[in-house]
Amino acid sequence: MNALVEVNELNKTFKQGGFGLENISFTIKPGSIVGFIGENGAGKSTTIGSIIGSIRKDHGVVRIFGQEMQDGKDFVKEDIGVVFDTVQLPEELTIVKLERVFNGIYRNWNKEMFYSYVEQFSLPRKKKIRSFSRGMSMKVSVAVALSHDAKLLLLDEATAGLDPSGRDDLLNVLRTFVSDGKRSILLSSHITSDIEKIADSLIFIKGGRILFDIEKESLLSTYRIRSCTKKEFDSLPKAEIVAYREQETFVSVLVKGKEGKAPSIDEITVLLMRGVHV
Ligand SMILES: Nc1ncnc2c1ncn2[C@@H]1O[C@H](COP(=O)(O)OP(=O)(O)OP(=O)(O)O)[C@@H](O)[C@H]1O
């Protein structure tokens, strides 16, 4: 099997508001972490929801582990761990009770593994979830997603709300998760430094369309940011320009080539999201 996830020509338009995903296509290779980057409302959660079938797509095909995703195919969902930014855990339960619930739900539930994450994330076992902070609740959701032998993790803003050391712990856990080369992660985040740290490839989405789908190393080694006067900008070879943003006195340009400043993912994101994509 080449790709763990194949998304082909995914389209979804909401009747209310009219936002639409347009021909979203990408693949996720086994053993890789894909960073999913886009501004608020770009369509990240809609894409992830459409992949797992919680949002009904209009057109397109999603294959996970080579099988087309259709509603009700629980055997596939067993293999997918999902964490959304809006954590919805039963508030009345403690970690101990929650563990028993998930033990009954997932065929491949691993109690020892769950408690090892509970330890690692310093979560209290006997307090009700209601008393947990947002970051603690996120950690519980991630611990659950990691403890049922999933082959694929879909993490929508899973690092949001975690303090820097908590985020670092989580990123290490995620790296270990894919280290056997068989499992993969799609990670959406506004914290581009997290993505820069662990992603193997990056997908940039804006207004429901994919702008860029590229290996991280290739992006960082083959693209540069240049600050040009308007005149210099006009004389740049058009084929080299990926995106540009006109500032008051100069133009920031993302170019393919060796001339200019090596960009960070954050700078590339701002240019792609705020600038004009060519
Ligand atoms: N159920 C819905 N009905 C109508 N519009 C919706 C619905 N769900 C999402 N949208 C719209 O779809 C667009 C994309 O939303 P989505 O949640 O996918 O963005 P996102 O990239 O995940 O954003 P964020 O970074 O803010 O979480 C937004 O304009 C949103 O208002």
C-alpha cells in the first residue's frame, strides 16, 4: 500500500454561508506527519470532518488504508484516532471511569498504554473531567486517541491550549507514534513552530482550496523570501514567484530559487494567507 490516506477531489459546500471545499486532493504516506496549515475558516476542520464522515461530502472519494470511507464502517474508525479542538468528554467521569468506558468501546484498547500517557501528561486519575483545564482535557483526548492501536491520527488543533513543555511532550509522543514507519498523522495547527518541528510535509489551505502540498525540507530548501522595491518586483521572473504581499514601501515575495532569505514556515504562511498566491 502506498498511501495510508488518499483524498480525491473532495468537494463540500455548506448551504448556509456558502463556504466550500474545492477539489481537495492529497495523500498521506505511512510513517509521515503532515502539517495542515491555514487561517481561521480556511477549511481544515471541514476537511478532517469530511475524511472521517462526520461531515457529509458532496463529491469526492476518501480512501483510508486502501478502503473507501463510507458511513458505518467501524472497523476503519477503530484504526483512526481523532482529536478535535472542541473537546467533548463526559464531564462527570474521572480518568479511572473514562478508562473503563473506552475499554468497552475499542476492541484494541490498551489500558497500560493509556495509563502511561496519563502519567506522562501528569493527569490526575480521580478528579472529574469537569475540573480539568482545557489543556488537560486536550491531553486526555490525545491519550485516548493514542491508546486504541490507531494507525492514523487526525489531530485538529490538538496542541492548542497546551503550555510549551506540554506541547513539547506531545510532539515527542507523536514522533514516536510514526516511528515504526507504518502509522501517520494529519496535524492541523496555528502554532507553526510545532509544525515546523515535527511535520514531514505540509499542506496549506485557503478559502477551501489547497495552495501548496509539499515536503517540508523541499519547501525550506528551495524557496526564499525577498523584500523588493516595486520596480525590482516587476522585473522578477514571473515563473519564480509563488506569492507576494505588497507592503507600504516594499513587496514581500515568496520565490522559488536561492536568492533571498531562508524563510520560516510562519513567514511562508503569512505570505500565502495574506498575500496574493500566483
Ligand atoms: N455546519 C456549517 N454550516 C455552515 N458553514 C460552516 C459549517 N461548519 C463550518 N462552516 C464554515 O466553513 C468555513 C470553514 O470552517 P472550518 O471550521 O473548516 O475552518 P478551519 O480552517 O478549521 O478554521 P479554524 O482555524 O478557525 O478552526 C468557515 O467559514 C465556517 O464558518
